[in-house]
Amino acid sequence: MTNPIQKTKSDKAGVEKKATSTDAHIDESIDKINDEKPSGLLAGIIERAIKTGLGRKKLNPSAVEVDVAKNMEKIHKSPTKLRLAFLGGGSFGTAMANLAARNGCDTTLWVRDKRTVKSMAKLQMNKKYLPGYKLDDRLKYSHDLEAAIKDKDIIFLAVPSLAFRETLKNIAPFLTGQSVVSLTKGMEKDTFALMSDIIKDELPEVNFGVMSGPNLAVEIMKNMPSATVIASESEPLRHAVQAALHSAFFRVFASDDIRGVELGGALKNIYAIAMGMAAAYDVGENTKAMLLTRSLAEMSRFGVEAGANPLTFLGLSGVGDLYATCSSELSRNYRIGNMLGRGMTIDAAVKKLGQTAEGVNTIQQVHEKATKEGIYMPITHALYAVIYEDKAALGVALNLMEAGFRSDVEFVMAHDHSNASLTAQMQAASDSGDDDDSSTNDNPDK
Ligand SMILES: NC(=O)C1=CN([C@@H]2O[C@H](COP(=O)(O)OP(=O)(O)OC[C@H]3O[C@@H](n4cnc5c(N)ncnc54)[C@H](O)[C@@H]3O)[C@@H](O)[C@H]2O)C=CC1
Ligand SMILES: O=C(CO)COP(=O)(O)O
């Protein structure tokens, strides 16, 4: 059967080679176009990248940036040219390092604990975080940070947000031009810094990117088809990450909206907790759909205030990751929410989970930031009230339902122009009958 894409190309080939009408000749032409197109495209990209100083403007472009740009074509044909370090031996660092090693990249996984490194090398398995999943036998392990990142092209950080700055400080003395890519989905405690902010703070000269998407580690280990997004201002880095991780089971899409991609990954953890909690109350599909969609509205509203492009939230790192984590018990944040919904305290739930759940910190950060800056985030505030102010979940949820008339997609129809007086009347009516215990401090008409 003819592939429709090939058909388009054969038409083009037919025009170019009018005299050769046999299938064999057309096939030959298609092959030729297929062979030539990538190199032409890549050559253009490389030329433009070199001319424009390769992405983020800085005084000294790192050696790897120039090197990757020059060798992009070779890298695409042979990913083994890339040398990678993954820092963090939890479930995600392990799953990603395994993908890269399986793709033939020279890959080292750095884990801080010497005994864990020994066990992983011996068993070719991460017994604590991914028990039962055999790792690629080409994957190398190290607990020596300097050795792990030496001569590497790209360093991927997959440590929890609370260890991110410390890890950057630790690698700083050993950097010799490597690019850095964050896989971490969170915000720094107390500072509201995203991982890209921390990279710019600690390593201002370094070429960097952030990667985020619906990537439940266990599903990746099971080879379930998945996709992610690499966001960077550096085109060569985006291409290098795509070349390193792309496989038949894993697609890597590109973006240059670092803020949007990073915020998608961080914010969705809040709503995964909310959805886990809602599931504990056995809510129906309509309720789940409403919660998911209004969560997306909150995420994009917050994102715009933080300098992101709202359309990014329609992509894999936004709605994609929101959907995955809000509908799966594989999500640790969802599980935390579910435990809370079943009456556990936050401390008990975190202890029982025993793994990273970034949303617990992110709720506090976003609640504080949104309150300070007057960003309308009713679900986040409601969740905060339930978890940290001991408000009754059902009362808070009902209160949310009374939050007045709003626009559906406010980038299509701005809220301020719709039903303002009706909303005020609704608010006055609900205030007069309100139970103080279940109220949140939101002004729905903001
Ligand atoms: N697990 C998943 O499915 C995904 C996780 N992520 C993100 O990746 C980041 C890491 O998460 P996971 O690997 O799942 O966490 P995890 O809870 O499975 O493991 C965390 C790892 O970090 C290590 N660690 C903690 N503090 C450290 C420090 N100070 N220095 C060095 N290592 C330290 C721990 O020993 C452990 O190996 C998080 O931000 C998470 O949101 C992103 C996508 C998917
Ligand atoms: O980010 C994730 C999947 O994309 C993992 O979510 P959890 O951190 O909630 O497990």
C-alpha cells in the first residue's frame, strides 16, 4: 500500500524527473529526497545556529554548544557520539538513563550512595525504586560525581527540587562546557525558583534546557509508548536531546518556551493531589472532567503571569502531563491526595509514600505566590486550606462550586467582561449563607 507521505513526495519527484515514470525510478527519487532532505535541513539549522550565537545570548558559548552544532548531522545518524550523565538514582533518573543507554549513548548514572551503586551494577536493577525491571547492560553507574560528569556532553539532573541547587553547586567546579538539562518537576522551597532559575543563578554561563511531559517512570520501563518535551533556547541542545532519547517507544518533542514547559510539570502535581483526593470521595466522570479542565485554566492563568505562553499548556508538558498524573495511581502526587482523602494527615501520607511528591511543596509555594500577587487560583487555595488549615474537604469543594460566573477559556473571552454584576450578586448571596469553616480567601471576581 502507498504511504500518503511517500505519495506526495513521489508527485514531487515525478515533476522533477519527467522522463522517468516507472515505479523503480520514482522509488529511487524518493530515496534520494529522503536522504538529502535531512542533511539540507540540518545544514540550514546548523548555519543559522552558528550565525545567531546558538540560542541564549551569553559571552562565552560553551564548547559543547559549538561542538554539537558542528556535529549535529553525525549525531543524528549515530547517537553513540553523545556522552551523557544522569544525576539522581530515583525512579526517573534511572528510567531516563536506561533509555539513553539502550539507544547506544555512552551513559553514566550517578547515585550518591556507594552501596546503591554497587547493588545496581551487580543486579542491573534499581531494587528500591524500580524493582523487577532489568536495566540495559551498557548503562554505567558511579557515586563519584566528578568522574560521572567528566567528558560528558550533557548532564541531566533528576534529583528532587530540594536537592537541585546543592547538586549544581557540587558539579560547578568540574564543569568543562557540558550542557545541563533539568528533569526535575518542582519549585525550590521558600524561594519559588524554578529549576531553570536555579541553573541561571548557579551556572550563568551554561547552556541549558528543561525536559517535562507525561512520563510515569514505570510505564517507560515497560516500554509503553510515551512522549516528552525538551525546551531550550539552544536549538543544537534540543536536537541533541531528541537524538539521545528518541526511540520507537519514546518521542521527544521540542519547545523554546522554557517557562511554560517547566511550569506545566511543576503545577500539575498540585492538581494530581486534588484529583487523588477527589477519587477518594468516589466522584463521577463529570466532576473529574471539571476538575481537570479548571485545573488547566488555573495552570495557564498562573503560567501567563509568570511569563509563559498559554498555548504551551495545551501541549504534552501541560494537558498531557496533567492527564497522566491526574488519572493514575502510578503518580505519587495522586497517591498522596488519595491518602489525604481517606483521612490521613499530610505528614503521615508523605511518610507512607517514601518517595518524592513535589506537589506537597509546590502547593505551598503557589498558594503564597498567588495570594501575594492576586492571581485567581481557587483550586490551589482550596487544597491548601484542606491540607494546611484543616478545613473540611467537602465544605471547601462545595464552596468552590459557588464561586460565581466565570468565562470558560479566558484567553478566548476575558473574565472581567462577563457577568461581573451577576457574580457579585451570587457572591453576596453565598456570603450571607456561608459557613465560615469552609470558606477560602478567594475573591472569585478578581
Ligand atoms: N518518577 C517519575 O515518574 C517522574 C519524576 N520526575 C521528577 O524527577 C525528580 C526526581 O524524581 P524521582 O526520580 O521520581 O524521585 P525518587 O523519589 O524516585 O528518587 C529521588 C532520588 O534522588 C536522590 N536524592 C535525594 N536527595 C539527594 C541529594 N541531596 N543528592 C543526590 N541525590 C539525592 C534519592 O536518593 C533518590 O535516589 C522529581 O522532581 C520528579 O518530579 C519527572 C518525571 C517523571
Ligand atoms: O511527573 C510524573 C509523570 O509525568 C510523575 O508524577 P509523580 O511525581 O506524581 O509520580
